[in-house]
Amino acid sequence: MQERIEANKSTSTTTAAPVSGGHTAPAGPIMNPSSMSQGQILQLQRTAGNRALQGMVIQRAGGSSGSGTPTPPAQTPEQLRRAELAAYRDAQSPGIAQAALDDTRQKVKGQLGLFLSKDSQAASIRTSLDAKATEAVKSNMDATASVSDQARTDAKKYASEFTKAGVDQSLLKYAGELTDTELPDSKKADFENVTKQGFDTVAPKTSQELDQQKTNALAAANKKVKELTSSLLSTSVTKSKRTVSNKVKSAGSNFLDATVDVGDAGKSAVTDRSTMDTNGTLSAGLNTDEIYENALANPLKTAVLSKLGVGRGEFRRSKELNAFRQELKDAAREKANTDIDAAVASSTPMAKEYKSMMAKTKAFKLAKGSVDKVMEDKAKLIIEATVPKDTTKIKLNEAGKSAAYDIVKGNSSTTEKIKKAAIAGAMQEANKLLVVNQPKAVLKARDLVKKTPPAQNPEMSGLKDNVKTKVTSDDIATQAIESVTADNLNSGFAKLGRIVDLAVPSAGDSASLSVELKIPVPSAPGLYFLFAFGGEAEREEDEVSCNTQLTFGAGFQTFGLDANFRLGVYLDASGKTTTNVMNLMSYGLYRQMRSSPIVPKSAPDFFYGQGGRSGSSKLEEAEKWAMMIEEQDMTGDNAVDIGVLVQLGMEANAGVAEFSAELAYKYLSRYNKKLVDDKSLGHTSLEDRTKRIGKGEVRHVVEGATEVTVTLGSTKVAFGLEGAMTFSSGRLRELNLGLSANVPAQFGEETSKFAEIAGKIVTASVGSLKNLVALIQAKYKSTHGGPAMDGTRAAGSVLDSGSDALFMGSHFDSIGASLSEKITGDETVNDTIRSWLPGQDSSASDIEQVGKIGLSNSLQLAIAFEKEWDAAGTAGDWEIALSASQVKSLSIDAGIVAVEVEKSKRIGKIGFNQDGLTGGLAGLEK
């Protein structure tokens, strides 16, 4: 190709006619200037130009160019055209050649760049460059100041994102080097020769316009150049690819690595990541404390505690572990027993013996809990040593932020997604740490219990001390002592005692509750089966008494008459405190079960014993409990009565009056300190003691009561009469008589002005005053060496005063009226009984609809007489007293179920007994 271009160049040179010089062709006749007209000269001027015209003019004048040089010969038009085209060719060729060379270089470089950046043959070069550029970006990130190591680590994960520019720049530079090698500046001559060849293919023709011939010549030149460009492009690219392949084989794929330049790439990414740390973008909602505890510490704790024997049965533990734990349990139980002895030291002798015996039994198991807690503390130390909380939380936090950063980099920047990713990342890190560290922590626990026997274990002494301290701080002694009473029926009575304190907080207060369930007999209209429960509590200055009864029976109802019979169990106890009373009621049930021929002998042992866990028999455990009650609760006149109740009752509505009457018989066993001591004197065993005490002192009680409600003027008054006689060993021991008048203010019914003032205003006002006095007295006593103020009793007084305030308000009348209308029913009159009354006939009475919910506040006036005799029949204490009380009651009669609640509060009393006058007003009594 080079030879061909040189030949063309030589040809072109020889054919070009010089415009001036010493070698001119002879002029033809047509070109003789002397024979040309002026028009022909002008035409020639346009064709050949001013330079040719200048020569012609000189020749025409017969002279020279002014220097004496010989006049050149005249040229033909074809020669002039050829000369002009040659001049145009020579002027255009260098520029066309340079442009063609540049274009070819650009195309070669482009194809080589594409080859290097995309072709699989250059993949190894790109891989090496990417690795080198990534290292450079990471180096930039490491060099970035004032950022955390984690920020650098997170940013480095995305270092490859910042390498493309540097890699592309290296590849493009190499493509340029290859191109320059294949197409050096010397190639311009080749393009110039080809360009001239293209120009020379157009022959000069004077018949065509010069501009047209120039255009044609330029097109021919460009065509030639294009052909050369195409040839060189293919050849250069192919050769360069071969060069690249050979370079990889000889120098390796990394021969371009040194050319990579990433600049400052990556530094801004580290800074951005660090900013996310500062503004909390990545850690919002991430609770590393919670994740540490739940996902790491707690699972580790479970594993370590299991290795320390917590939660595993003895048969599942190794011999060494059982010996280790036994050493600690012995220390715990020894300390618990010491604390129990100290706690019961001030108790009465029998209470001390019983509580100590039974509490130590309870402590035997409870103390193990303290050992387990010390093991928990030890497990925490092992865990802290294995995965320190502070440093581990930092790891979890960084892992969470790293995961959240991945979400942000993925252009999913919603707060909730970032939070979830952070939590998931921290959890994943916690799980990894758990897998790695759990065997380490378990090994530490194993070393603690297996490396050396307990006696030689250097940590055993400290662990024992910790166990003893934990036993005391856990208050094992108190728990054990309290559980002794919580495991029998006595605990239920203790809860009932708090209700009693709430219901009767002050001296002179009493409260009662009765519930009756009447089940009709379908086949016998008017007949019904009866189940009833009742309870009553009363408080005096130095005494609290409670009784309860559970009965069943049958009765009938007809035309305003209701009569029934009932049989059941009766329990009554009195003592100085509510606790005394509740304990004595429980004691009474125990003695009744122990002496009853129909109750299994194992029943009292089951309810009041401890199952033989103390090492004594169940009977001994139960009887020692009873002896403790006798010692601590049967002081002074404290006593309990328990037995059978038989009762007849009747109610009648005679229209103008309402009647009710009761007659009851009680067969009771009484237990008090003197009687128990006398009967148990000389017993040979606890079983013999129970037999000697037996049913205690048998008492027979006969009670009767009647009440008549009449209307005097516009005021309804209820008159009552009651009496009771108690016999023992054939002798009269107690006599009680009482007469009362009750003036009720019934809410929801018409009442007289007197009843409203007396029942609602006066009694409620004085009753509230009494409650205030009681609170002041209790507070005074508590601050002057007396017992602490009882919060339950104080709350009872406040609640009672609150109800008094409600009753005094006129707005409560509408509430009472609305309440009474909630349940209504028929009220019939027994006309037969009505006809027996003076001034009444036997005509039929109307059936009326009345409210079956009654709410009232009443004034009760009563006179009572009481007298006692001792077992020898000698007269004892007696009293006659006149009292005034406030009585609040709520009764609901729903047909099958009837409930009545009553609260009585003595507001004044005057009495006379063997010691003289007694009494007082509004709680200030002597």
C-alpha cells in the first residue's frame, strides 16, 4: 500500500504544470497574447486568474516582468485548470489527512475502550483493576479523619461503588496508548497521499465550472480516505487486541493496576455514614438493653443455671453437682433455722414450739430458693465475664446500625424499615455471639462444680456466705412462719377477720348478713326447701364477738303467712381482738371435727396438720396447733361455742300489723382456757389429750323472739321482744331479756316527719359524730403508747360516715325510691289473722304491688337485762341498760333468693350493773 501511494504521488508531481518557472510548454496559437482581443483577455482572466493574465500582458507589450528575466511561455487553458486543481489539492490534503487520522484514532480508541470494558477477553484485566481501585477507595476511607471504625467498615462494604470512574479512566487511557501505537503521527502522510490520489482522479476539464470540479475532486479524495480509514480501523483494532492478549500472557492481568487513580473517591461515603451515627438515623428504635437480655443474657443464663443444677431434678444431676448443691442447701437451711428461732423467740411457749417446728419444715424447701438465687447471681457473673454487657451492647448497636445502613444504601429509607433492619441486625449479631459464647459460659459453670470437691473448692466459702445473706434478705423465716397458718382453715378465717374490722370498727357497732334460698316444690304449691346462711359481728370496748350459722330446712307460704323449720350448724366466738375471734372459730371447728362421731378421724389432721412433714404424726401437728391457739388466743373470758341449731320461724301480714316470731334451740360445746386446762390435766399423750377435752362444756340454749310492726298515727313503729336462757349441767348459766322499739325512715315510702327527723337526720348526724370520735381516740392512743391505729377499722369508720352523709341528703330519697322499684311483687294479707285483731272484720283484702327492695335508716330504742351464774349456781355479773342506736338496713326479696344486710351503731347508752352506772353518748362511754 505504501509503495502504491508513493507511485501515485510521483505521477501527480510530473503531471502538474508549474504556474511560473523556467520550464514552460510552448504556447499554442490561440494563446498568443498579440492576437487576443480585449474580450478574450477578460475571459481568460476569469478562467486562469490574475497571475496568468499578468504574464500575458507582459508578453503582449513585448517586454519582460521588469527584471530582465525572460518571459515565460504561455499555458493552455487545460494546463491552467490542471494547475488550479493541483493547487486546491495541495491546500486541502493536509487538513483532510489530519482529520481522517484523528477520526480513525477516535474510532479505534472507542472500539478498544469497548473491548477493554465489556469483552470477556479483557475480564481478568477489569477484575484486577476493580480490586486495585477498591483497595484505593478503602485506603481513602481509612484515611478519613474523625469517624468511627464501624463507619469505615460499613462504608467499605460499598467501596466498589466508587471504583468505576478510576477503572474506566485506566482502561480508556490504555486504549489511547494502543491507538497511538497503531496510528502514530507518521500515518498522516499515508492519509495525505491517499487524499491526493483521490483529488487526481478528477481530470481537468475546461468545459466544467472550476467549483464543480473542486467539489468532485474533494468527494473523490474523501472516498479514498474513507477506504483507508476502514482498512486501518480493522487492522489496528485487531492488532491491538492481539497486543492486549499477549500482554496479559506475558505480564499478567494486573499490568494496568499501577495506572488506577480514584482520587478522593469513598471519603464522602465515610463522612455520610458517620453523620448517620451523629443524628441517630440508624439507631432510632434500637433497644440494645432489651436485645442483650432477651436474645443473649437470658439464654446464656438458662444454660448456665442448668449446668449449676437449677431447674434439674437430683436424678438428672451428676454426683459432683449434687454434692456441690447439698453443701449450699445445708448452709441455707442452717441459717433459716437460726432466723426462725430468733423470730419466734418472743412468742408464747407453745406458739414458739409449734411455729418453730412447722416453720423449719417449710424453710427446708424455701431455703433451696435462696440457693437458686445465689446460683442466679453467680450465673450473672459468669455471663458478664463471658459477654460483658457494655462492650456487647456496643457490638449489638454497631451490628444494628450496619444492617440499617444497608437499607439506607438500598434507597429504602422509611423509618420503620430502618428500625426493623437495625433490630434484625442486632438480633443476628446476638445469635452469633450466643453460638460462640454459650459453650464458654457453660464450661465456666462446669469448672465451678466439678473441678474440685466442695470442701476444697476455693469459692465455696464465699458462696455459703452469699447463701446465708440471701436467706436473711429473702426473709425465709417470716415466709415459713406465715405459711404455717396459711396452709389450714385458719387462713380463711383471718381473711374474714378483715371484713369484720371493716364492718364493725368501733365499740357499740354491730353488723349482720343473712342469705336465704327458697326452692319451691312444684308438686306442692306453697311448700319450699330452705337453705340459709347468716352471720353477725359485734364490737365492744374490750371484746369482739362473731357468730355464723348454716342451716337447711323446709317451709310453706300462703296468703301472707310464711312458716319454716330449719336445722344447721352454729358457731360463736368472742375475744379481745378480731384475730382472737377468728382463731377461736377455727379452733372450734377443729374440736368439733375431732370429737364428732360422724367425721372421719383423718379430717382434722388433713385440715389442721402439715401432712407429717415435720417428722411428727399428723395428729401431733394438728394438736400442737390447737395448743398454740389455746395459749395465745384463749386468754381471759375468750371462748368459742359450736354445735347444732334447731329453729322454728313464722312471719305474717295482717294488714294493719305485721308479725314475726322465732323459737330456737342450740346444742353447743363451749371451749375456754380454764375448761381446756382442767380437762386435759394429766393426759398421757396428745391423742389422750384430745379425748379428754372432747366436746368441752356442753350447753343448751333456748332463744325466743317476736316483733310486731304497727302504724301509730302516721309513724310506723316496730316493737320487739327477745329472750335467751343458757343451761349447763342442769343449771341456769345465763339469762338475757330485751325490749326494743324501732322507728324506720324507709326510702321510697311515705314516712312521717318525726320518723324522717329521728331516723334520717338525728341518727345519721350523731352516728357520724361517733365515727369521728372513734378516729380521734384511735389516733390519740396510737401516739400515746397504745396500739397502732388499725387502717382497716379506720377505713370502716370513714365508709360508714360516707353512708350517713348520703342518707341525710334529700337527693338520696329519689335514689331510694328508684331502687325500691327495681323489684316488685304481690303483697297479700292473711285476713284470718287480721280478723282476730280488735276492730277488724274477715272481709277479703286487696292484693297490692309493693317494692321488694327496702332501704332504711332507723332509730332504735332498747332496754336489756343480762345476768350470769357460775357452774356452782352462784350469781355473777348483771346489767340493765337503756340504749339508742342507728340501724341501717338493706333487704332484697327476689322470690327464690332473699338477702338482708344490717348495720347497727350505738349512739348513746345508760346502764346500771353491780359496779354502778355506766354509759355515754356518741362513742364517749364509760
